[in-house]
Amino acid sequence: MNMKNFADDPAIQKHRWLILVAVCLFTFMSTLDGSIVNIALPVISKDIAIPMNQAEWVVSIYLITICALLLLFGKLGDTRGKIRIFKIGSVLFTVGSLLCGFSVGLGFLLVARTIQAIGAAMTMATNSGIITEVFPFNERGRALGMIGSFVALGSIAGPGVGGLILAHFNWGYIFWINVPIGIVALLIGQRILPKDITVSRQAIDKPGAGLFALMMVTLFAGVFIGQEIGFTRPVILGLFAVAIVATVFFVRLELRIDNPILALHLFENKRFTISILCAFLIFVANFFFNVIAPFYLENARGMAANYAGYALMTFPIVQVVVAPIAGSISDRIGPEILTFIGLVLISVSQVGYMLATLATPLWVFMFFIGLVGFGNGVFMAPNNAIVMSSVPVRDLGVAGGVNALAREMGMVVGISIATTVLFSAMGHYAGHKVTAYLPAHPEVFISGMHVAFMVSLVICLVASVITGWQLFSRRARA
């Protein structure tokens, strides 16, 4: 096929929406599996007879593996073919999901989660690049908006979906639910996904890929273990030191070689850099909500877990509806103004959470849950469109990998900072160290929640100011 892009091929254009469905299904499942397991950890730890701190690694190893491999698979997508990498990842994710559901033991489960994470990283790193190539420019925002919707739905819906599954089935089904969906997506993909056309066969920067993986593994292992044993222990300081040294060597290597695993020149493009930074910041803020809102609804307000899950689903459901519409509008009026409006709405929602008390009417809190979903829907699709349209076709895989990495790092950092700030603030108000909700003192939790959402508000305002400055600077020059 001697064409510059899939948008010129009528046969591919005929199936472009089915291609989007196949890509979105794996996007949803791979992001869902980063958050769905949390609610099942007590059941898993009891069933396979391990302490809770070991069970936490079922979540941690998935996130660490994805972060370590996203750039490698983004580059492999550019050099060996995005669709080829996506298909291999789809198979690995489905097989890993099947294996995860068997109650054999912690070692087996961690290996299965690693296989699942490798597949997830392959699909996450290539999904946006495939859609950018397949869809014509005037529909790209809407299509990327759909991917953004499923990313949000998967990231936020985990506790609600997991709770519903655990209410009726054993914990293995939180993984096995992926298998039939994965098989359907594989069959659709096998039928309608075209052969790759943007394949360069360049050599892969293996030292760079190794250094980046070392950097991610040591950084996040330090974060996860440090939360459990304290950040001043020598082993944790050693992990952070290795991460810093690996980062220095990684940057020096990437600036020196011809075909780096991470094209640092992409960050010379202000639109690309600001959009990636804002995506990271907003995912950090979203996971403040994801960590704290269940405590507020279930512990402080006394809601049953299933009803709290339904309430929290307001966020992703609103975003799923809004994101494609925002993407479609961005195709007509440009994405910058929509990203700014979305960030302002997200910031307003943080003020609502920050002012919530035990006496706040539930419908008011629900309104702000819906508002943050609305703001994310307005922000994510245009922001993805900016990221993917800011780079040349040869770098779409790397750009998609960086975009997915920003989401995953935002998720990990958000969870870590939110729990640290929440329990530190609660400890300050209680007058002693706090590591869990205090049933007899809900007012201590509310005080800690206010501080945590104040921090989250600052993060959102930073993203809003940066985006607003870029928007009005561009308009002033025009």
C-alpha cells in the first residue's frame, strides 16, 4: 500500500468506527484493571492466605510494569508497526487476564499480572497513534475523545464495577470478565484492522529502554514500599538515588544518539509539553478524588458500598457522554479554548469537595462529582488531540506512549500524594499518627479531606493558569 495514511483508503475508512470500537475495548479494560483490583484486595489476601501489604503488590506490579514499558512499546509501534504491536498486546492482555483469575498463589498471580500489564502497555502505547492515522483530521478530535472517555471510564469505574462483581461472584471474575470482551475485540480487530504502513525498521535504543525501565521501577518501588515502611529508611533512599542516577544517564544518552527511545526534541514543542504536563496534573487531581471520595461516602456518610459505587460512577458516566461531544466541537473550533474551560470546571469542582461537610446535602456532593466528570470530558478529548496533532507521523507511537505514561504516572502519584496528605493532615488534627479512618472521629477525616482537596485545587489551578497563559498568548500573537 503506497499511501501516506489510512485516511486515503476507502476500504479502511468504511470500517474506521469498528476499528475505534476494537481499540476502545482494550483501552477500557487495560485502564480498568489498574483500579478494579483495589476493592478485591481484602478478599484476595484472605483467599490465598497472604498479609494485606503483600496483596498490595497485585496492584503495584501492574502499574510499575506499564510505566516501565510504555515508551519502549511506543517506539516499537513507530518502527515495527503500531497495529502489529497492538494486536500482540491484545493477545497478551487477554491471556494474562485468564491466568490472573486462578487462585494458585501470590507468585503465580504476580507473574500473570505482569503478562497482563505487558499487554496493557502495548495497547496503551499504540491506541492513540492508530486512531490518529485512521481518522481524517476533521473527525480526529471526536475519535480521540472516545478513547479519552474509555480511559476515564476504566480508570474511575474500577471500584464500582469491582464491587458489583464481588457481590455475586468470586474475585477471579474481576479478571475473567476481560476474557470474553478481549476475544470479541480480537475477532473484530483481526477482521478489520489494516496492515501497518508507517514502519521504519530503525534500530531500537535498548540501553535507553533499559535505563528508563530501571528509572520507573526504582522510583515507584520506592514510593510504594516507602508508604508502608517510611520514606527515610536506607533502602528507600537507595531506590530513589538509583532512580535519580538512572534519570541523569538516560537524559544524557537520549540527547546523544540518533534514534532515542524518547525523542526529547518533542518537548521543544510548547503545545505538546504543556498538554502532557496538564494531562499529568489532572490525573493526579482525579486520583485525589478516587482515594478520598469512597472514605467520605462510605465511612463518614455511612453509605452502603454498592450505593457509594453507584454515586462514584456519576464521574465516568458524565465524562463518557461529554468527551465525544467535546471532541467533535474541538474539530470545528479548535481544542485550546475547550481545554481551558474544562480545567476551570475541574478546579471549581475541587472547591466543592473542599467545602463539603457531614451536613452537605448528598445531591450537592453528587453535583460536584458530575461537574468534575463534565470538566474532564471537556478537557481530555481536545487535550489528546493537541498532543497527537503536535508531532510528525513518524513519532505518533512515542507521543501516544508519553501521553499514556502521563496518565499512569498521574494515577500513581495522585494515589501516593492523596493518601500521604490525607493521613498527615488527619494526624495533625488528631494529635497522633493516623494511618486509617477513625470511626469515632469523623470530624478528623473531614478536616484532613479539606486539606487534601486544597492541595488538589492548587494542582488544578496550576494546570489552568499554564493552559490559560498559552491560550491567550497565542490569541495575542494572532
